[in-house]
Amino acid sequence: MAGRINDEDVKAVRDAVPIDAVVSEYLQLRNAGGGNLKGLCPFHDEKSPSFQVSPAKGLFHCFGCQEGGDTITFVMKVDHLSFSEAVERLASGAGITLRYEEGGYSPGNQRGERIRLVEAHKIAARFYTEQLDTSPEADTGRAFLAERGFDQAAAAHFGVGYSPQGWDHLTRFLRGKGFSDKELVLSGLSQDGRRGPIDRFRGRLMWPIRDIGGDVVGFGARKLYESDNGPKYLNTPDTPIYRKSQVLYGIDLAKKEIAKASRAVVVEGYTDVMACHLAGVPTAIATCGTAFGGEHIKILRRLLMDNGSARVIFTFDGDSAGQKAALRAFEDDQKFAAETYIAIAPDGMDPCELRLVKGEDAVRELTEPRTPLFEFALRQIVSRYDLDTPAGRAAALDEAAPVVARIKNSGAQHEVAVQLAGMLGILDTQFVVKRVAQLARWARDRGGRPPGAAPRDRSAAQSYPAPAAPSGPALHLRSPAHRTERELLKLALQRPELVSPAFDAYGADEFTAPPYAAVRIAVEEAGGAQAGVEDAPAYLARVREAAPDDTIRSMVTELAVEQIFRRTVDELYAGIQLVQVRLRAVDRRIRDIQSTLTRLSNGGDPAQLAAVQNELWIMQQYGQALRERGAEAL
């Protein structure tokens, strides 16, 4: 095994890679005030942003599920990496060479599994593009692209390549780069043959599939030769770094435009994505050999921020398969806060064909919002019935009403019910509205879907876990004492220069909430708040490391990111918090002393009684000074 990464190098990685830049690769961030940013949490399903990032402190925290940490922690959690793998990935992007405590520099074949597999895919992508650019055999691939309107520049922009027809060209090439046969098979780039690993992709046009962070994690391969007995499109199988249900082709290129425009265009194929981008629709993405589903929605929702004005436009072929795909997409419609639409070219052409036949303006026009997805779904249902007969209208209503009842927004539900009455030709609109409302009410009462609706996709439901309840001792934020203690700890972590050195003289017993007392101890073990004045990022890292368990560590992160209540945070405000926490501690001590005096007054030791009376007088004088002079008396 490779040795432990040098601590100085880990710190260098933390300092060199801004946390907001890393997080922005996965979700849209907006201003949250106080120098913080907010977005939809990537670790649990939520409708409003509770995930906050503090660029100044290099920390993130979700106030919904309590996940939190620094840049390295975020990459570990979001990409399911080990600590070393996350550091190596960030270091690679920042151009930092890592040192290892045992054994010097880490040999290539000892690096983390994910890092190795991603590196293999990166080299493979380069190999395939070079084949497309230079190999005479790749003429067929170049002709395929040219026939669809893609020149060499377009191919280079999307990283399109070509896999040679031989059995093991790529396998031998990667072996020469130091990859083992086990790694090549695990990556999905090779597969077991009778005499050892052979190339999985042979004689095909290759599209690299990147994750949202920009790493190549798989390939989509298009058949070129009649002699190829495989499917038209062959994708990388599921591997430790690739799950087709969790990736969207083109997301690495489209993510910034999707977030900026609050708009995404979902197309069906790789060439459709290329056509849209080249035609001026840079928000186009596609699934990779699977139906659009719940995991894809989670990716888009984080980019769209569940903005009510956001738009998701699905473009499907006009054939029956395309219509089925649209109806499958509608099954997940209510997982979006965004409005969903469907766009189908009148002649059934996909965006790639449309660009060739009618030009780029036609592609841009196609992707403008047209028909709401719910309307398309309802029309598909209604079209199967004979609406000229009462029985046909009743049967269509029976199937369509549960679909409308699933719409969560009651205002939209009412409006769509009225439209459904019009589609069915039922003059008594209120009858349809009441029917839909009744089904929706039944669904709410039963905690499920309305009667007659299609069964819920259990796997999709399971992909949206409920936010985890905060663990640890209860905090009563309605308590003035707890609120003030929390505010003082936030100042000690976020603005230590305003509370130092006074804060470092406070004892853990001055904090009445056990979690806050534990955080106070962690601050002390990290060198005190004064250490935060000298090096804030290192100080926060030490405080988190000093936390006794994950609950308190999460609390530290939460307090370091949570906005301070006052808009203007200055020495006066900090002094008020210091005084209030200390004054309450003094008052508690006075009550304890008074209780002791009561006991000693009934026959206690006179010397001890005198000492306690003296302490009471001192504490009362101190309390009076705090009330009259404030922070000057600390």
C-alpha cells in the first residue's frame, strides 16, 4: 500500500482548491448572505436550499441532513472516494505533487481504485481521439460524422474517437502505461477473452461519457460495420465509477449554461447533443442507454435549484418508442419543481436530422417550450378512447383523472382538471374538478398515490431518502441561553478576532447545552480562538479534528457556516454575546452559592460560612459590573 499523504501536502490541497469552485461542479450555488453560498443538498432530497458553503472558511454544511466538512470531505462524500483518493483527485486538478510518509512518492499502480480507473479512461479517450484523427482505418468513422454534419473541430470539441477493429489494441496500449489486466477488466475498457483480456470496443465510433466533474467514466460506442454483430450502440457496463442511471451525456459541457439559464433540454442521443450545442442550444444533455429516471432528475434539480421558473424540455422521436419515453418521463414529472415540456418535430426528426435538413434555426426553434408534458401525457391517454360515446368518455376520465390528481400544486391541479374536461368533451367541468380533487384527497389520506394510478417505482422512491434527523443531545433554540451560546460559538469559529482573547478564558461549564460545551472544549484543544486569528482555515480544521465524535464535528461545521444573526457583526455585538454568556454563568453560580449558604446557616462551619459569603459578595459585585460596564468588565 502507498504511504500516508504528507500533512503539509494535504493542507496545500485544502488551501489551493476553493470549496465553492469544487461544489459548483455539482450544483448551482447562490448568494446566501454573510459571505456564504447556498444550494440544493447533493446528499438528500430537498425542495428548498439548506446546503450552505462558506468560501472564506473552506467548509460546507447542510442544515437539513447535517452533512458537513471541508473540500476534501465533500469530494469523498459526493464521489464515494476514500480520503487518499479525494486528496489525489484534488491535487491532480491543482497541479500539486503529493508526497507520502512511507515509501516516498506513490507509485502509479498503488493509487486509489477510482483514481486508477479514471486515469485509464482518460488515457483511453486520448487513444481513441488520436485513432480518429490519424488512422486510415477510421475513415468510416470520419465519414459517419461528416454525413451528419460534424467536422473535425466538432469531433474534437466533444472528444469523439475511434476504436480499432483489432482484438486488443487498447488493452496492449494501457498495459504499456502500467495498468494491470484486473484493472482493465474492472474498468469496462476490456473484457475477458479465451486467452486473456481483449478490447470491449472494436471498430466503433466512440463518445467519452464524463461525470459532472468532467472525468471520463465510460464510453458510448456506435456500430459502423455490417460485420459487427453487436447492438447499434454499446455502452460501458456498470463499473465502480460508472452507473448509466447516474450519468448524463454532455452534463460536463452543459452544467454552467443549465444553471445560468435555469433550463435543460433532454435529447435522446449523443449526436443530438452535439447538434443542439452546435446550433446554439448549450443546455442539451442525454441519457446513456437508459430511460430518463430519478437519479438523472437529482442531477438536474441541483443545477436548476428547483426554481419555479426553470424549464426542462424533453425532445423525443415522434414514433411510438419516443412517445413511450415521454410517458416514462412524465412518471417522474412531479419530482421537478421546474415546468416540464415536450418538443416533437412535426415530421418526427431528431435534432441531429433536423439540423441537417432544416438548419440550426430549426433546432433552436424545436427546443423552445411547446407542449407541457402533462398535457402530452393526458392527450396520449385520451387518444386511446372513443370520446363520441358516454362510455368512452367515462373510461378516459377513469384513467386520466388519477394522473391529474398526482399534481402537487393545488392551483395547477385545478387548472389541468378543467383542461381535461375540455379534452374529454365533458360539459360539466365541475364534475371533473371534483373527481380529481376527491382522488387527490384519498391519496393524501392514504399517504400514497390516488386509486387507479400506476404503481410507484420502488427503486425511484428509495433514491430519495428522507433527511436524517439531527442526532445528539437536544438543543432548545427558543432558550435565550442556548441562542446566545450558539451565537458566541459562531463568532469564535467565524470571527475569532472579535472575541479573542476573552473567549479563551471561558470554561466549558459556562455553556449549558452539552453539544456547545463539547465544541468549546474542541476549540480549546485546537489552540483557542486566538489561533483562528492567525490562520483561520487551519484553526477550523484543527477544531473539527479535535471534536470527540461525528455529531460534534458536524456541529462545528454547522456553526462555522451558519449565518450570524446580526447584519453588522462588530466588536460591540461580539461583546454583548460574551457578556450575556458570562453573566448567565455568574447568575447560576450565585444561585448555587446561595443554596450552599442556606445549608451552612443551619449549624455549618463558621469559617466555611464566611468564605462562602465572601465568594457570594465577589460574584454579586462581578455580576453588577457586567450589567453596568458590559464587555469592559470581562
